[in-house]
Amino acid sequence: MPLFRVALAPALALLALLALAPAGPAQTEGNLETSFNQGLAALEEGNYPQAVQLFTEVLKQQPDLAEAYINRGVAQRRLGKYPEALSDFDKAVELAPEMSQARYNRALLHSQAGAPDKALADLTEALKSAHQDWQIYYNRGNAYLDLKRPQEALKDYAKALELRPNAPEVLHNQGLAHLLTGEPEAALKDFDRTLAVNPHFARAYYNKAQALEKLGRPEEAKRAYRQFLQAADPEKDRGLMENTLAILKEMEGK
């Protein structure tokens, strides 16, 4: 039966303008900073076309500003313009290879594109300058999971939980890793911890049922599947809900 991990954590906080390189007259520098801050505001408000336009204006004035490429890339990704987003993140990495946010956001894009090996490489590099960021460990764990390397994923999830105890998405995916290493009892504990933190975490019920089936506890598994159906989003989880109904039908027929 398929396992379903939760998506990557959101992108790191949007990058504020840390410092301006010399930009000519003071008025030019002021305009640049104003456009940059307006771009941030547009991103936070979800006005992604406006954010793209504003960061493009910034880059016309200062074409070597990595922060502007990163934030424009985030806006492009949220618009579904993945080639454009990748181009922006590539440029940011070229300009500031030590900046963890550039590699982190590029890793998210690689993961969405089904390239976990590339995501893994970027996240490993990002950790060199951001080794206390739980999201990077979490997402690298997800990359390991996608690459069918659950033992390595477990190490990253453990580190993420050290930095952010009881993060439900980390607990959930740690449970999936335990299932893949043949440890359904440990997985069940992870899913129960996930639901203790967030009782509305629909997929934790589904994967809890998977663990219970592996442990030979069918009645409890059926109850968990039904809880999933109650908590699931009919639009986002439609396929998984149909799969669950088929599982329950088969279990009830036994």
C-alpha cells in the first residue's frame, strides 16, 4: 500500500534587504530600497505578479542583488513559473553561494520537479551556513525519504525535532521513515504524537492505519481509516479517500 508523506515545509522567511551596494545618487538608492520593500509587501500579501514586477525593477537598478533574485524566484514559483524561478535561484546561488536561502528555495523547486538528488545536494550545502535551521534538516530528510534512504532521513528528522520539538510534519514523516525501515511500532508512536499535537492532521490517520495493519490490529486500523475520511479534504485528498474506501471495503469483506 502506498505511503503519503506531507509536503515540504514553506520557504524560509522572505529576505529583507540586508545591505545595498553602492548605487549612485542617494535618490537611486532610496528608490531601490522602496521598490524592494514594496516587493516584500506584495509577496506577503500574495500579490505575486506585482512582486515579480517590483523585484524586476530592483534588479534593473542593481543586477547583482542576490536577495532580489531569491524573492523574485519565490514569487515565480508561487505563480507556477518553475523555469523562471529556477533561473532566479540559479543566479542567486551564482552571486551568493554561501547564502542558505538561495539553495534552500532551489531545493524546494527541485523536489517539486521530482529531482530529490538535486534537492539533497542543495540542502546539504545550505546546512554549511545554516546548521541550526530545522526546516533544512526536515526537507533534507524528505529528500532522503524520496530517494528510499530512510535511515538517513531518520537522522535528519531527529535533528529537526531537536531544533523544533513536536513539529507535526516532522513527526509524521519520521513515522513514514520508521515504516520503511520495518519498525511499525515506532511509526505508530510517531503518528500518535503527530495527532496529539494536531488532531486535524488527516494523513497521520491514514498512515497510522497502515502501521496498525502491519502490527496485525485490523479493527484499530479500520477506525483510523474512518478517522482519515472524516478529517480529509475532499478536494486535496480525493484520490487517497477513494483508495481508503477501497481498503475498508476489502477489510470489511474479510
